[in-house]
Amino acid sequence: EMSVDTDCDGVSSGTKNNDDVDVLIVGAGIAGLSAARELIASGFRVRVIEAQSRIGGRVCPVTCSANLIPEEESANFKDIVVECGANWVHNLSSENPIYNIAERENLRFVPSLGDDDLDVTAMIADRIYYTQQGTPRVFSTSELEEAKEVCERFRTRMASTRKNLGKKTAEKRRKTTVADIFRRYIANEEEAGSLSASTRQILHWMHEQHGIAEARDLDMLTFSRWFDVPDDAAHGEGLVIGGISQILPKLAEGVDIVLNCPVSDIRWKKPEDPASKSYKSLTHSQCFHCSTALDNCASEITLVTPKGDISAKHVIVAVPCGVLKRGTLRFHPPLPPSIQNSIDILQPGLMDIVVFRFAEQFWPSDVFVFGVPPTEFHSATHPRNSQAIHEYADFAYRRSTRAMSEGSNQSNHSSHSDWDYGEDETSLYEHIPIPPNCLFSSFMNLSQSRLDGSAVLLAQVYGRRARIVESMTPQELSAAAVSTLKMIFGDNVPSPVGCATHKWGRDEFCFGSWNNFRVGVTLQDIFQFTLPVSCPLGEESPCCLQMAGEWTHSTKMGLMQGAFETGERCARHIISHHKKKAANHI
């Protein structure tokens, strides 16, 4: 069982004293718990400090009651738990530690056909799309073959485009977005007369799925780091029956966790010499071959919490990027300019899950996804304000170069008004109206993954639409969903009895969903977080601070597997350091 202390007083008194902790981990999400497991298995004394009253981070089970009907009627419906956060497992193979844990816990999946977003077969096989008149859109064999040919040409063109972009300037590469390539490709196909209405529709649906997968409008995604088909795509992906949160007790087993204990500040201290020195980043070699024994080093890191401080030689910060970006977790002295700059450039996307609960099921039971054609608003061919996008990219680039040039003069990142969540992207699309019935264009039949037989539909919204959803009441969300469902099933569609969601953009412990390579972000920005950072109190001090989370993974950003692996990475850095130290003492 996990050891949980829900009282912050526990970090500085009683059995929770500072002397029995080797490593402190900030955040009890997938990355934090992964790091703790790895370190405990190697004999380290670990404590995880969590701001919330629960573990799991962005794995977020939410109670869905019958909150849309009168109280006297709602008594007939028991509360159910639904997943409104991370739930989709990619790479259903032994290479994925999340999948392995789920398998050991005997969890089952509702699988799809793969992670290849240009696979027409996967796009059509487990879903039904309806026309605006409610007729199922059945594609003929010839239509599917034509769409496959178009997508294969698209794949070839993308490879060529990426190769050509490599020869362009950095400015050109960072300005080229996924939507730019989408529009250019569709225009070329139309000019050649090879784009039929059915193929265009399939491409529009793919565009919609890409937006959901990336949690961002595609005008804000850089093309140079996107559209790679993962090596593990053939292993497929799936939704966990009963919810992925079922693995959390196993992840937390044997881990000392303090809940309800937000960390406000992280301070380096050296009792005999409190004066701070400038930062020095370590290379892998310096980090793993540090000659100073950890136990003999006076420097340590202190976490400041509302009801007590706690210190250790090693700290792993496993919180979402949005928290660091907001400056709600302060570092003393400030983070190195290169790392702070990368945090400034990153910005989590936004994808919200909205769950609708019905008294009984009225949709096809054997279909996993169904919906109506995405509107032109969702389409990559919609005339966006490209100049505004490029002006934003210029702004991001100027800010990054300014931060780098300021070097050690950069103050602790507390002024973030021009980077508040959503300001920079929302303003770009204010002139594009969204019809009320276009908030939800497709629904997932969650009844297939329920263990209680409840009738539940799940809708996913991203980007600007997600920001609109976050300002709506459950009643307004229900009305928007019903307006789309009536297009499919007619005017007799019943209203939901319950609605549940989690507003990730407004969550003070996240400020967004997950990260990706949006406009302005480069691979080097991500590499900044893969190396430990040295203590600023001297060259001979061992590296003691590391960052973990899906946003620090260069190839699995946005995935639970990526979060898990970054936790393991941080733990292994510490383990390697101690092994090297022990070898030097022999």
C-alpha cells in the first residue's frame, strides 16, 4: 500500500522529518510516481509532495451525477465515475510500461487500428459519419481506394517538404505550420482534378482527428516536427475499459506521498555559505562523473510549503509545463536563462473531454465513434489569418532571442502577463464565428468501455472551441450536444440526464492539457530538460534538480508513456551518479 499523509504538517514533524529523505519529488502524476518507483527499487528514500488531494495528475477520474434533471428524479441514477483526462493508451505492446502495468492488472482495452493518422482504413473502420440529413455516409470501395491513393501522395509530399524545409532558414522552418501544408496540398490536388468530394470529406475528418490528438488548432503546430508516423504505430492504441485511473494504486504502491501540500518555492541552500552563485549547467559527463560524494556535500534543495519546509540532496520537479510557465512555482536563484527561455516558448495545448450521460442508449451499440461532417471552420482549407500566425511566431522568436541575450541578468520568471494561457492564440481567431451546433461534431460511444452498463457519450474539443466550452454551463453544453445529435437521429433525441467535464485550461495545477511542437518550438527547447541542472553553489556540487513530465520527452510528448519514461530517466540519472560515486570509493 502507499503511505499517504494528507496533512501538510507531516512534512516537518513526526515521522516525516527531513533526515530520512534522499529524494524529493514535486508532483504525484505519472512522471512523479514513475520516478519514485524506480528510486525506491534501488534503495533510495523518496517522498512525493502533491498539491492536490489526489494522485494521478492529468489522469483525472470525475464523478458524473444526474445533474441536469430535478433532484427528485436524479435519485434514480447512481453517480458514475468517468475519465476526463488522460485515458488513451498508445503503443499496445510490451515496449510501453503503461500497457504492461494495465496488463498485469488484468485491464482490457477497446482498441483502434493504429496510430497512423493517414491510414484511411483506420479512419473509417470503427466509426460512422452521418450527413447533415442524418443518413449514414457509406463509402464505396472505389472512394476508399481513391482516398488511400491521395493520402499516400500526401505522405510522399510531406516527406519531400520536410526534406526541403531542412534546407531553408530557421525562420522559414519555424513559420511553416501543419495547416499551411494541408492547404497547399489540397489546393494542388484540386488543381490536378484528383480531389473528389468524398476524399475531401475524409481529409477534413482527418484534420479534425489531428487537432484532437495535438490539443491545438493546426495553424499553431510547426510542420517540421509533426506528422511522423511512430515506429510503434502498428501496435495500435486503445481506451481502457473502466478507465486508466485503475493503474494509479499500483503506481503508488509503497510510495510515501504527502497530499494537499502545494510547493510555492524551491531554494538551494548551503548553511555555511548562503550567498548564491551563478548557474552552471552540467553535461552528461560532468553529471555522472562528479567527484564529490553526495553525503559530503553541504548544499541541498529546500521545498517551501504552507506548513513547513523540507529539504533533500535531490529534487525532481514533475509538474505540468503550464505551472512553470505561470511562475506559480518559484526558483531561488532563478532557473538558468536557457531553461527558462524554453519554458517561455512552450505552451500546453487545450483539449477538453465532455461526458454526456443519458437515461438509455439510443445510438448504435456496435459503433465506437460517430458524428457529422466537420464544418468549414474545422477544415484546414478555411482562410485563416496567416499573417497573424506568422506575426505571433516572430513574437515568440524575438522573446526567445531576447531571453538568451539577457543571460544571467534574467530575473525570476514572474512577469507573464503577455503569456497568460490562451491570450496569444485565442486573439488570432476572434474574427471566425462558430455556429452553436458545431462545438461537437463527433461522439465516442463510451458505453463500450463502461463496466456498469451506463449510457454515456464522450465528446472531445480542442483549441478555440475548448476555450469556448470552458466558459459554458453543463446545461449549455448539453444543448450544444443535442443540437448535433438531432442532425443525426432526429428531433426525438432525449436530453442528457448528466454532464461532466474538467476544464484543464482553468486548472491551477495544469493550465492546459499536454504539449507538442507548436509554432516557435524546436527540438533543442525540449533537450534543455533532458539533462540535470547543477546546484548553483559550486562546481563540485552534484547535480540535484531535474524536470520530468510528458513535456520533457522529445519523441513521446503528450503521451502517458512519455511521462512515465521521463520519470524513469530522472531516477536513473540519480542512480547512475551514486553508482559512479561508489565505484570511485573502491
